[in-house]
Amino acid sequence: MRFELVRPEDYRRIRETAPIAYLPWGAHEWHGVHNPLGLDALKAHGQCMALCAETGGIVFPAVYCGTATMKPYAGFDCTLEFSQDVVRMLAREYLHQLADEGFKVIVIVMGHYSQEQMDIIREEVAIFNREQEKAIAWAFPDFEPTAADGFPGEHGACFETSYMMWFYPESVDMSRLPQDREIDFAVDGIGGQDPRGCASAKKGRDGTDSLVRNASPKILQLLKEKSRCV
């Protein structure tokens, strides 16, 4: 399912059978001292792999390119901040390149939640869908299909930590969190439910199951509609 690991003949066969392209989108960003800096993209990639296992298709390497990150927002280092123009250009290029490859459905799972970034990617998706007919794109933050099931969006807290515990357990070290005080966003860069005593691999698995259960029917419906009309 991973573009970078499949050989050309396998890629063509998969694309012919299920022309769905998954594009995980994240950032290089602080997510607390206990989490990896690539959390947004690692999370989105794992989620795309789970969706792809249900629907078929190809998962492309995660895009590490975030705007309105923790660097300008809250002054944290260990973070790379890219301009909105760069995000917009990448979104536009990826959409057109994936359509040119013959994919009929393009799914962008956004693991970085800044409103500016989500707005830009959705704007480019709307333009893409309006201006051509050979493919259709859907972009959404990973929490959108799962919030109603109790898996909301937050930053480096209970649920994002849980996803890392499920996808990359070796990347999380809960012992690095302070044990003698409350979590403070300004100091810890963690926003949401306290991961201490809350985060677990089971929550990460259950959140992923919720995403697959709620998002995959729409993806398959988009493929059905696009296959019928193109």
C-alpha cells in the first residue's frame, strides 16, 4: 500500500483495481516532551494506512509542511514553520499530479490542525474539484470523522499521544512529562486532556477504528460515483 515501497507493476495493478490515493499531511512540530516531533504526519500516515487497508489504494509518503505551527503561535522551538504560499503550492501540485497518475479519488488526511492550514488545503481541494472532472478530492482533519465517537482534536494530549502509542509505541516516553504539577500549555505545549493516566494504545486503536468506520464508506461512495461518471 505504500507508494515508496511498491514496485511499478504492483503500483499499476493496485491503481487499476482501486484508484484511491491517500496523502497524509502533517508538520514538523513540538507536541510535548513525551511525543515525537513528527507526530502530526506519523499519525496521519498510520490513519491512512488503516483506511487504505479497508478501501484499497495507495498511501503516499506524508507531507511534512505546516503553517501556523507552535513556533509563531506559542514560541516553541523544535518546529519548522512554512509560509501559507508553500502549503498552497504543494496542495495544488499534489492534487494535479495524483490526478495525472490516474487516481479517481484523492484523500488528504490532515494531522496538523491549524485553521490556516486546513482552510488553505480545503480551498485548493474546492478549486480542484470545480475545475476538472477526472478525479475528486476530499480533505479533512483526522478528528472530523471521530469527534462524535469521543475522539476529538487536540494537541499532544490524551488522544494524539494515544495514536502514537498505537502506531509507534517506541516513540512515546510518558516518564518525561512533569510528575509534580499540572500540565500548562504555555510551558508544556500540550493542549487538551492530560495524557497522564489517560493516554493508551487502546484509545489509539479505538480512534483509528472509528476513523475507518466513519470515513471509508464516503471514500468508497466517491469512488463509485467517479467511476460511473468518468
